Amino acid sequence: MANERVGAAVTLHPLVTRVLAGNASPFTYTGTQTHLVGRDALAVIDPGPDDADHLAALLAAIGGRPVAAMMVTHTHRDHSPLAARLRDVTGAPVVGCAPLTMDDAGPRADAAFDVDYRPDRVLNDGDVVEGDGWTLQAIATPGHTSNHLAFSLPQAQAMFSGDHVMGWSTTIVSPPDGDMGDYMASLEKLIGREERVYFPAHGDPVDNPQRLVRGMLGHRKQREGQILRLLARAPADTVTMVDAMYAGIDARLKPAAQRSVLAHLFDLRRRGAVHEGEGALWHVA
């Protein structure tokens, strides 16, 4: 994966092809991955950023085949903007998550929302889109964003997990839209499902997804425990907590860590475990 060429069409399964966008960063890993589903009439999942080179690469991978739908997991700008241009070229409808735009208290560590996203059909939990030899079912997985969807492909025992579950990193949960309680509930929702592989929007396929999901739940609970132990010693702000909890972290990732800590604090406050005092200092309840 690390040496994968931007724009190359990589076959992951007889029904699944991956095309990597050229938007690598500390927050997108090697870049956003668009997945093509089907053999003849295709679904395009997360068309990606509004980038001419990525558009050309997708059209080359599509190879003149009809496109039944462009499907969007969520509306961060590294996932959805190219859907509009692909709709113009292919005539295929844009279906998937609901529109969502927010001004964040920031600093944002992930991509901003796509304010121009206009789906032709909004999918709710359990809704299905079908094509020639494939079926994609929407799974509501809020947390990273409130409108996040995953898509299950039963013919491959696979799930396109967007940014909800990624093999290379835990996802950013950034308030006010990102919600840690929703994120944890969405992880719990995946426990017991039958998919054997996840195809995330960033990073390698996840071949043992149940083990990873359980590990992610455990990791978040460990972070919650760290926060409570720190605050039991003394009130603290998020900067102080990140410095104590994330030793050796890349300075570029500190804003993301602060947002995740804040998401934990909001969830703990909702549950009555902490409260915010003066000077942005948090206290145990």
C-alpha cells in the first residue's frame, strides 16, 4: 500500500477496484481511496476531492462502463466534492449521506465540510442500492461526522467503512459535529456483523475487522480512563491533557488530539462524570 501509485486501478476483489487520489497528508495517510463496485454497471464510492487528475484516473478505471450511482459516506472535502463533476460526465445520480455543513470551533484537524454537496437521494440506515451483480446497503455510523454512512457489500462479505474504521489510524472525532458517544455506539453496532473485510477510505483493507473494532473500543475506553485519572489529580485544559496523554506525538497532530480529548470530555460531561470550570479547565464531578 505504501508504494501504491496515485491514480492506479487496483483490484481488491472481482467486484471491487480501488483508485488512490493524490492528496496524501498526515490526516489522509496515503490519500483518499475511491472504490468502484461491479463488473459492468458500477457504483463509485467516495469519489474524492475535486481534483482533475483524480477525475481522469476514475474515468480511465471506469473505462466507458455505465455508472449506476455515486455513493458518499460523508461530506468532508476529501470524500464528496468530485461527485458533482462525475455526475456531469456520467449522468449517474449521487446517493448516500445527508448534506451537512458546519462551522467548527476548531482548529479543525480533518477536512472541512463540502458545502456544495447535493445528493439526488439520501440513504437512511438499511436502505439499499442495487446494480448488476451487486447490492450495497447503507449502515448509519455517526460519530466521525453526524451524517456518516458505511456500505455493506454482501456479495464480497465486505464493508466500505469510510472514515469510521481505518486500518492505519483511529478516526478523528471533532466536536461540535463529531460525537464520541455516537462514535462508540457505531463501533458497538459493528460487533457481530458478518463482513470479513473492510475497505476503508484511507489505508489498507482490514482483514480481521471484528478484532480491530474491539481494539478501537478498548483504545477509546483507555483514553477515557486516562482523562479521568488526570482530572482526579488536578483540573486541566485540553492542551495539558494532550501533552500528558500523547507523549512524542507529531506536533502537526496535536490539534487533532485536542479535538478527540474534547469529544471525550463532552461525552463524559453528558454522563455526569466531569464538568467545565473557569479558564477552560475541566474537573471531575
